[in-house]
Amino acid sequence: MELKGNCLVAQSGGPTAVINSSAYGVIKKFYELNDKYKIYAGIYGIQGIMNEKIKDLSCCDRKYFENLLYMPSAAFGSCRYKLKDAKDSEEEYKKIFKAFNKYDIKYFFYIGGNDSMDTAFKLSKYAEENNFDISIIGIPKTIDNDLVVTDHCPGYGSAAKYLVNSAAELWMDINVYDSSSIMVMETMGRDTGWLAASTGLIKKFIPDVNQLIYIPEMVFDEEKFLRNVSQALKVNRKLLVVTSEGLKDKNGDYINTDSGLYSRDAFGHKQLGGVGRYLQSCIKNNVDKNVKMTEMGVPQRCAAHLASKTDVYEAISAGEKAVELGIKGEKDCMVYFKRESNSPYKISIEKVSLKEVCNKVKHVPINYINEDETGVTKEMMDYVEPLIKGKLEAVDNSLLYNYIDFKSI
Amino acid sequence: MELKGNCLVAQSGGPTAVINSSAYGVIKKFYELNDKYKIYAGIYGIQGIMNEKIKDLSCCDRKYFENLLYMPSAAFGSCRYKLKDAKDSEEEYKKIFKAFNKYDIKYFFYIGGNDSMDTAFKLSKYAEENNFDISIIGIPKTIDNDLVVTDHCPGYGSAAKYLVNSAAELWMDINVYDSSSIMVMETMGRDTGWLAASTGLIKKFIPDVNQLIYIPEMVFDEEKFLRNVSQALKVNRKLLVVTSEGLKDKNGDYINTDSGLYSRDAFGHKQLGGVGRYLQSCIKNNVDKNVKMTEMGVPQRCAAHLASKTDVYEAISAGEKAVELGIKGEKDCMVYFKRESNSPYKISIEKVSLKEVCNKVKHVPINYINEDETGVTKEMMDYVEPLIKGKLEAVDNSLLYNYIDFKSI
């Protein structure tokens, strides 16, 4: 198939440890297939493209692109920007397509999550309706792992690997003293529990771990929670409680201490902080004073130092596949992973129309959650284990030695 | 030199990523030198020994000991227990020496920090005064790096490596959006700034990093802090503020929001949390709303997944050297590291009497802090860089695959 013009790649939404690996896949594949057309990067996602923040990557020494494999965060910048419908905001669309025309972009690869796929979908619809000849291909990316259709999302495996390792380390840490010790570990995940649920895997390696897991897919009930904790402490004085940042009660109210129902503790004191801090104070006031809290925070989305090799290579493949689809003439789709088998672990990379994925959310399925809603099943462990495997062979402190500011070279 | 009896090794104080490597060094060396006498582990430090929680390690398959190199936290348990003077608490001393006698312990290796060296010193004095024939050798360990005499402490290099990598990752993360973005990163260190100061090393790899560092060795002044932040943001809208958990104002009051002077924000609202949260709210209320906070928390003392190979091997060597000294007849000393040269990096391992090290604190020296007290000098960077080098060659997710509960086998 003949190429028709230049290519534009951009990144969107929250960063991950491997979002740059997908950009690498796009760049590598596009260069492999031709040296006639140019490859551009949109700086700060669609928002930058709108303002013609577009960088010609031929200015970069090609050897620099390898460094993308070791760098977290979005090397070309990102945005959190949801395009309105074209009828409500045509100016924006005009600016974007003006930029596409100016740079003769025939292939636009957008690496992002749910909202970014919505943007890609709207742009492809606008292109079709206005007879712009451009392929718009989405490449999934999110540590939240909440895109539908795809078995999993690039970025999730590395975040899960960081959390599984950290959960094991925290478990070992609380086992150190000859006293009761409870650790509450708060992961990201406001609406889905994929990240917190991944930590259930430590039971495979540390069979006697005493762990409770709470995710948004379960209804949170404080009395039941306190019963769970008390019961767990009867078996073992050490306990690891893992929670997603978003838990809701039976009325659908978020359990967090910043405002509303859950903003005061048992003594009426005002509470600050999220779910982790709230659960910590519940345990402290009702069960046991020896309770610490670790909010895993921003590092879980950027801990490239512990990136999963599987995740990095899959992210690259997703980028490469997107280029192949674009060149084949696909106009409007997202690449996705289909799990062909689990042992040996094998995936294929397929395509799905953008309309099928945007604005939908994939939750942790019920058979991944144990019966008393205090943890995960073997199915969840089997699902996540292959995704966290492998580490990059690289120089020591590869993250540091490989840093390049692509936005400003 | 002939061995005189059995050996006891125990761990004390807060865990580190490599405290088990020092235990490994002791065990390996002792087994190399003899197979006549036994090696015991004191479970939960001196507190466990007092209650005869003593485990004969000949019950363990020797191949298991290699796993100690990949495991954080104290495999044999730990305690935070400061022995009183013998005259005030002779019962405790009697219990400890009764256990020593019962198990024919002629060599006691205590791996720990400041307080643990005080315990070792008191025990050795008691032994001398009461004619007990026992060698008591301290092996330094602390992520805080605050023991005097030694160039650095085993455990610090790995914690620093985790923090340096995390600081670089957080810097990349806040650079992702086309807007101002400030990250406050809180490290451990209540009285010394070694951990926070280590993050200054990222400037070597990311020369345009916009970073401010605050440590207990500087007097904290809120107005100056806000001036520093405003000024830094004029240069670059992205800013990384690293702070030790212990900062004090000119009157010596801790800057934290749990109580006292700093417990209310500019609007009189009650604050919870530590220094990081306080600085975040200072910036939010006075300079810029786009400010996040990451409390590095417990993972910094147990992140074995990113252990420094240098640190692991030095920790082993410290354990081996302790055994050599004990067998040579040394009765009362701590092993320490002397930096012979920095390029190439080379240390020797020496001994110092316990009296010289216990109850003293080593602060970050003034020439490691820059003139306007907002960061570190090249001297600090040169000091820390060799300590974080190298990674262990091991299986993937080595931490998980190598877990063994030594306390219960």
C-alpha cells in the first residue's frame, strides 16, 4: 500500500509508564515503511494541535527515539481536553483540520484513554462528513484499564507491577515488629478497581498474606468493613488493607473525607484526605491504633523504573499496528488486545470502531471478586499475572540516563 | 583464630531494603569459617532475645539464605527498644545474658541504627563489668544515614536510589500538561536531610530541572519559602519541591500541621498531615493552585525492587567484616565505611568503638547545602551518586519469587 502523506502522533490524558513506548512504535513503524513522508508530533495533545504546536520529528536524531522506551510521562506533552460536538464548537474543528491540512497530515494517531477515544471518534466523524481524507486511529492507554473491548490497556501492566511489588514490600514491612500492625494502601481508581485488585496477586507468592481489598465495584459498608478487619486480625495481627481511591456506599455517595457525609470522624473531628485516610481513621477509632496509611499517589502512573517488559512491548506493538491499519486505509478505529491464551500467554492485536469504545467503562467483572467482597479470585490473579512480567534490560538507572526533553529539542 | 562458641545475629530499628543483606553477610561468613558452631537468629531484636525468641538457623536449607538479598524489611523481625542503664534495669540484662549463656553465644552481631548501637554499647559494657566473654559487634543500618564516623550507612543508598528515581519520574510527570504544575514531594528524615538532599542528584541528569529542596539543617522561614517558590516559577512553570518530613522554624518548632503553630491554614482551617501537606497548602493559598503532594512514605524504606547493588554488596561486606572482627577477638565495636576515593569509588571497612557512635547524629554538612539554602551543591551530588549505582541481576519480580518467612520456618 502506498502512503498518502504525513503522519501526526499525539498523546492525551493522564500519563503512564509506557505511553511513550506506543509513540515509539508509531515512529519506528512509520520510518520503516517510508522515508518520503514526515512524521510530526502534536505537542500537548489535541489542544496543542489546535494551536499548531506541531513538531517535525526529523529534527531529532533517530537514535534518541530508543530513549522513549525508558521514559514515563508523555514525552510530547498531554492534555485533558474533551472536544465538544462539532455543531457546538466548529471553530475548534476548523482549527484542527486547518493544522492537518497545513502539514499534509493523512494519518493521525492519538494515544489515550476514554475521553481521547471520544475526541478521535468526533474528529473522524467530522472528517467523514466534511470529506477530509485522513485516517484517525486510536491507541489505547490508561493505567485505569477501563476501556471496553480490549483485554487490557497499555500502561496498566506497569502500574499493576509497581503496585503488586509495593504491596508485597509493605506486607513485609508491617511484619517487622512483634505487635499488631495494619497498613492501608490507597491506589488510584475512582470508578473501577483494576489497580487495587491487581495487588491480590501477592497471595500467589506470599500464601499467608492477610489482605483485604476494596474496590468501587463493591458497595462499601462501614460496619461490614470493621467486621472484616476485626475478623482478619483474629487470624493474624498483621493486615494489609488495599483500597481504590473511589469507594461508594449503598446510596452511591463517595467515601472520602474531603466533604459531605464522611468528612467527620467518630468524634466529629473534620477529616481531610481521601478514602485511605478515612479507612485508617475508622480502624484507629474502632479496632486497633497501630494503623498506617500509604497513598500510592502519582508514582503509580509514572514508575517507569519498574515498567513491565510485557507492557512496554505490547505498547510498542499497539503503535506499530495503528500505523499498519492507517496505511491499509482504515479511517476510524482503535487497536485493541485480544487474549488468545493464558498459558502460554498470547495476545493478538485487532481493531474496533471508535464508536464502540468511547464513553464506555469496563468494570472488574463479578467473577474476579470473591464471594464475601473482601478480595479477588484466582481468575483476577490469572488475568493480571502475565501483564506484569519481564523487565527491560538496560543500563543502571536507565530512567535517569535516558532522559531527553522531546518537547524542547 | 579459633572460634569460641556460637553466634547470634539480630536486627533492630526501622527496616531498610538491605538490612537482610547484612544478616546474609554474617551468616555466610560464619558458615565459611566453621561448621562446628551454630548460628542463631534473635527474633524481634533484643526484645525477642530477652524472651528467648532465638532460632537455630541450621533448621533452614542454606540455599534459602540467598533470598535474603532480595527481601526488604527485617527477615528476623525487629524492635524499637532502648535498653535502660544496667543499674536501672538489671533484670533485663540478666535475662539477655541468661539467653546468651544458654545458647553458648560468644559472638553477638546487632544490625541497627543509633539506638541499637546504644543497646550494643550497654551490653558490651555490662559484659565487661560482669566478666562475660562475648564479642558484641554493631553493624550500621539506617535509611536516615545519620550515624557518625561512617561515610554512609547501609540502607541509605537504596532509599536514595528510590527517591532519586521517583523525583525524576515526578518531574517528568508534572511536565506533561501545558499549564503550571507544582509537585511537593515529602521524604522521611525528621532530624537530618540526607534523604531529601539525595534527590538533588537529578540535576546531573536533567539539567533544566526546576527544583527546591528543604531539609532540617536549614531554618524554615515561610516568607522566604514563598519567595523561593514565586521566583522559581518565573523561570519555569513546572516546579518540584522536595522536603524532609522534619522542618523547623527559627524557634525550633516543627513545621507540621498536626498540632501547634502550624495547624491552621491562612483561613484558620484546621490542617492535618505533615510538612508536605502544609507546604502544599502554603503554595495553594499564596502562589498557585496547581500544586499536588506526594508523601513517599513507608515504601522508601522497603523498596527492595529498586535496591542499589552497591548498597546490597556493601551491606553484605559489613556483615562479613563484623564476623571477622568478632573472631579476631574484638569485643565492642561497630564496623564503618571509610570513603577512600570517589572516582573510582572505593571504600574500606574499618572499626570504631561503640561509645564513639551511639547517641550522636550526623547532619548534612554545610558545604553540601547551596548558598541560598534552596538545594544542594555538587559535593552532595558527588557524595550520593556512587551509593545508588548498580542493580541486582535476578529473576523478574525477584522480590515476589524470593519471599520466605524466616520467622516462621
